[in-house]
Amino acid sequence: MKQNDRMKEWRQTIVVICTVVLTVAALAAFMQFELAAIRADMNAQITGIRADMNAQLTAIREQLNSVDRRTSRIEGHLFGIEIPADRADGV
């Protein structure tokens, strides 16, 4: 009778251990899924930020080029050199 009781205890212990292991594995899988979703969201945000930064950089470069062209025309005018306008508005 004692050996039969011990076998039952071992079986119960094994069932509990297996349940815990399966629960931990399920939680790990869920956490991996959530982590992948968070990474995808962050990558989308980073892509948007990079696009905005590139657009701003392009606008700044255009403004600097415009200033550079105006500076060349002013310098040419000061030294008596006529520099034709690059744009239709004469700037």
C-alpha cells in the first residue's frame, strides 16, 4: 500500500511540474509575440521619423542653396559683375 501511495504522489508531482513547464513555455511564446509587435511598431515610428527628418533636411538644403545663389548675385552686384538670375522670379 505504501508503494502505491508513493507512485500516486510521484504522478501528481510530475503532473504539477509538467503543468508549470507548459505554462512557462506558453508565457514565453506570448512574450515573444508581444515583443515582435512592439518591434514592428517601433520600426514603423522610426521610419516615419526618418522620412520627416529627410524632408526637413531637403528643405534646409534648398534654403541654403537659395541663400548661396542670392549671396553670389549680391557679391557680383557689389563688384560690378552682372550675374543672370537662375529662377523666373529674378532671385
